Amino acid sequence: MTTAVVGKRVVVTGGAGFLGSFVTERFRQAGAKVIVPRSSQYNLTHEEGVDRLFREHEPEIVVHLAATVGGIGANRENPGRFFYENAAMGLHLVEYSRRVGVEKFVCMGTICAYPKFTPVPFREQDLWNGYPEETNAPYGLAKKMMLVMLQGYRQQYGMNGIYLLPVNLYGPRDNFDPNSSHVIPALIRKCVEAVDSGAPDITVWGTGRATREFLYVEDAADAVLRATIQYDSPEPVNIGAGFEISIRELVELIARETGFTGTIKWDSSKPDGQPRRMLDTSRAAEQFGFRSTTGFEDGLRRTIAWYRANRTR
């Protein structure tokens, strides 16, 4: 069974954000009538904001990408807010989608929902085999509850909701704010600023031993559109690139691509986060034909070029 998007009213929460801006473009190219609710108009953590959004736009499909999110530092400083705002958005959006009978609800979950010591590569069936990594557990669990809610609503109400589990995303239009950015934009900014100022060194959190997997944002947007059209099952689906790189190797690669030749200092008093991350991406390939197509070094070069062209000095 496929879900037609041509001519459909599709609400993309977070549609003005990093991933959302690319998802919005993909859906418009596919012929959808895309509605992007801005937080200044609709506070999705409040029932009133969600109620008004649904009354004013009557969505037929909801793609929920909006999240209150950040890197390790932001998660450590805001565990309560990250849990509440993500859980509240999910609760209201799923319930109102049920009430009005949307054709499909597409939820973007998070790799932070996986247990801290999940065997690599992470398989969807491992999702409940332990507690998430402590620094981002409140965020990860709030998002994970949306999977439970969607499965419960499918069982009780027949609501068609799907749940995608993306790895760390990167690419143009990312958040480069040092107070809230994730690892790749944070490192790109550090290196570029060090090159510009002639700084002799940069300091990076942790030991460098942790590993991560990264997916180029335009590939992720392709996965969201494909899943919306082709995937209708209750089981969660990993969305990734299927490779693993250590933070130490990542820093060295970004330094090389930005031209930073100084010293890299490691602050081991800061946490590494989850020890390893890499997804088994076979379900996405089998169920809706998704495979990432952007090579990592090529994606990094595009991201660095975008940052240099768009930053405010």
C-alpha cells in the first residue's frame, strides 16, 4: 500500500528547521501542499496551539520533525525541559491526528532512544534492551514514548503512524551555535575560527574514543519522503548511512578539510556520550528502498563550504 502525497495537505512540524527545510522541499517537489507551522504562531507544546493548527489547516498527513534538542552540553543543562517539551508535542499531535482522522502520521524519533550499550550495529529489535545513555536519556525517552503511543493508537484506533530512527544528521543549514550544536557543526566552527584567527590549538570534549554514524541531511529527507509514501508498519525503522567513525578520526578529518594544522587538545573531564553508535539499515532498504548516497567526505566538504559562505563574522 502506498500513501499518495500529490495534492495532499501535509503539515511538517519543524519544517523551517535543519532537516525540516529539506523535507519541505522534497514534499513540495512531490506535489504536496506543505504547511509549516512556526513556533511564533503555534506553540505545539500546548494543546491550544495544536488544536488551532488542525482547525486552520486540516492536515491529511502529519510529518513530525519538531524537537527541542541539542548536543551533550545542552542535554545536561536542560533534561527537564527537553523531556517535557518533546513529550508534550508528541502527545498533542498524535491525539489530534487521531481525532481528525489524518491518513498518516510520520514521527522522527532519535538514535538517543537506544540503550547505552547496544551491540553494534544497532538493530531495531534492540531498542528495549536497556536504559539510554544518561546525558541524553530524558530527550531519548520522551521521543521513544511516541513509538509506544503510535503503536497503541494503531492497535486501538487503526491509526496509521510510523516511526523513524535517524542517526546524527549533518549538512548545510545545520545549527552552528556553540551552545547548542551537535558535534560536526561544532567542530567545523572551532576549526574554521581557529584557522581565521591563527589559533595554535583547539579543545575538544571527551577522549575521542567514542564512535558515531552520520547521515547527510538531504539523504535523510529522501528517507522521510520514501517512508511516508511506502511504509505502513508499526515497527520502528533505522535511518542511517551504515558506517562508524571515531570522534578522534572525525576531528582529524574536519581539521584537514578546513585547513587547520594546529594542535588538538582533548578535555577528558567532559563526557564522551554513548560509547558507540552505528545502525543496521537493512530494514529501510528492504521496506522502502532507502540507501544513503552521499559519501561522508563529500558531505563534509559541502557542509564546510556552506558554513564559510553563510556565517556571520
